[in-house]
Amino acid sequence: MPNVKRCVITRRRLLSGLAHGPIALALAARPLAAQDARSHLAAASVIEDIKKRGTLTVGVATFVPWAMRNKSGDLIGFEVDVARRLSEDMGVKLDLVPTAFDGMVPALIARKFDVVITGIVISEARQLLVNFTQPYAWSIQGFIANRKLTAGMTSFTDLNRPEVNVVARRGSSVTGAFMQRVVPAAQKRLYDDDTSAIQEVLNGRAHGFFSAEPKPTLWALENPDILWTPIPRDRLPSVPTGFMVRKGDPDGLAYFNSWILLRQMDGWLDERQTYWFTTRDWYDQLDRKPF
């Protein structure tokens, strides 16, 4: 029995030592270190920078109808609405920084702005350099056709014939790949700009025109007697677009993701995209027609 008692006492002393000695201090320090790390990340977040500065700085590229100048020279468009609503919900001012599309990633990394909101498609290559939020909008590949030349054609199978001519703007890899996939047998011509391409369809020299929305829909609204969209929108492919943020900022990414989710749930993002991408109600804000 004495040996048993000695073992119990020794065990108690050992546990007491663990509770008050250097091992205990090291164990206790671990959650404190984790808490300090989290606090440091939060303090380093772009969200804290925005709050301290009182201004949200957003990189945008000027593309109709994402961002464009109105009669007064001010920026308007879908992305402008998104950026403005985001700044209002954050309780800060908005500073829009127009930037060339191909300069967006390096400018973001160089901290020229806090976030990029400009309809950029989420891609694996870009993800290696920056982080994307969850999608807040979808870029739809569109198709518009000459009514007379495509009468009775209601599918890409109908259009996939050697005697069919289709056109697109040169340089759009997504549109080019989509066109090749759905009508490989059709004749294809590429033009340096959208206007030259759509003119071929308007003049009856091409059956149809491939482009990202909203151009096909808006051109059809402008020329209802000549143009139509034979393929329903729900049968056309779409690609996700997200905000671009710098890497190493989990708090900033979490905030923007939460904001997007809330604006999707209350229908605000859908309503704004419908307005800018499927109506001409905003045309009178411009000096001339956008397309």
C-alpha cells in the first residue's frame, strides 16, 4: 500500500507541474498565438484599409454596358451600379479607377485599387495570380441571326451546314471556341470589330453573328424586322464572373462573398443585370446609341 500511495502523490505532483509549469504555459500560449494571428490577418485586410480611408477604390474597364460614360462624362453601367451599392452598404465613398482590361491584374497586385469589379471571367490562369469571389454575374455567349436567311432554323444543328455563313469578332477566344464547337461545318469569317461583323448579318451576307451578351439581344431589339435570336438563352453557355481581390486576404474575400450572397438573395443583382443587359431603357443617358 505505501508504494501505491507514493505513486498517487507523484502523479498529483506531476499533474500540478503540468498545470503551472513551462509545458502548461506553452500549451496555453498556442490558442493565444492563433488568436494573435487571426487579429493580424484581420488588421491587414483591405476591409480595414477601406474603413480607415473612408473610400472604396474599384478598378473598372470601360465596356458597354458594364461601365461607360454618359452625356455628362460620368461612369454608368452594371458594374458601376454594383460598385456603388457595395460602397453604400459599407458606408464609404466610391472611387472608380478606369483601367485597361489587360492591366487589371498587375494594377490590383500593385494596390492601385482595393478590388476589381469589371465582368472578368473566373479562370484557372488568373487564379494563380489573384483570388476571385463567388460569381456575382454570368457572361452568356450569344447568337443573333438574319430572319430571312435562317427562317425555320431553331437549333445549332440546323445551322451546322457548309452553306451557312457565320461571323464573329477576331480575338475573342471564348466566342471563337464556342462557334467552332456548335457549328463546325459552317463557313466562318472573323472581323476586327463587332460593327463590321453584325453589318454582314444585317445586309444578308451572313446567316448569324456570335458574340457575348448583351450585344446580340440589344441588336435584335434595335432591328426587330431583320434580326432575331433563334436559340433560347437557356440553351446558350455561360461563364462565371467574379470580383478580383489580392491573395492573402481571407477577411476581404469573406466579406465580398457575403455581400454577393445577400444581394443575390434579395434579387438586387438579378434586377440590375436584367436592366442593363436586356433593355434599352438606359440608352437616353448616352450621347449616341452604344451599338
